[in-house]
Amino acid sequence: MDFFSKFSKLFRKKEKSTAGTKEDNNSFMPYSKLSNTEEEQMVNAVAQWILRTKMETIAIIVLESLKPISSAGSQLVLFYIAPFLELFNIRGYRYAALFEKSENVEKLIKKIEEGSKK
């Protein structure tokens, strides 16, 4: 299994969204509302992938430097990158919604630091 297959397996869609339906009329994008448990699961999945690939140091540096602009960055991802990720069956919109909140970036950093100490 090549790197892209392993990487994209982490982000594959697992469930259908209710975006654009009557249940979700405040959203302009798919997957804009994530529950706390979904956020926690996604943060854990990303942290585990980073730890498995031994990229803790570079990930923490990048996340710390981009934390102040995470909201603006996620909006750019929505416009430029997420539509293409969806073509490859990767949950780009969900991860853009996750990293829109800077506290989720902080959670990810803490998870990585905890995992690297083990």
C-alpha cells in the first residue's frame, strides 16, 4: 500500500451528511457542524497518524505557527482545496470545519505532545 493510499484511508468518508437539507439550513458548506464527539474523534485520528509517521516535531511547529490564522486558513481550504479532496473521497470539508476553531488546533497539539512522551 503506497503512502497516498494510507494517508487517504485516514480521511475517508464514513457517513452521509445532512448538509443542505431541512435539518441543516444555516450551513453553506457540507459538514459545517461537528459534534464534540466528532471533533474529538477527528483530532485523535489526526494525532495518531502524526505519531505513527513520526512527524511530531514538524507537526507541532507548523500547528503552533498557524494557530493564530487557523480560522482564515480553514476558509481558504474551503474555497481552494476541499472540493478537490472530496473528489478523492477525503473528508476535506469536515477537516476544514474542525480546524476553523483554534481550540481544536490546541487540542491536536496537546494530543501529539502527550503521545510523543510515551
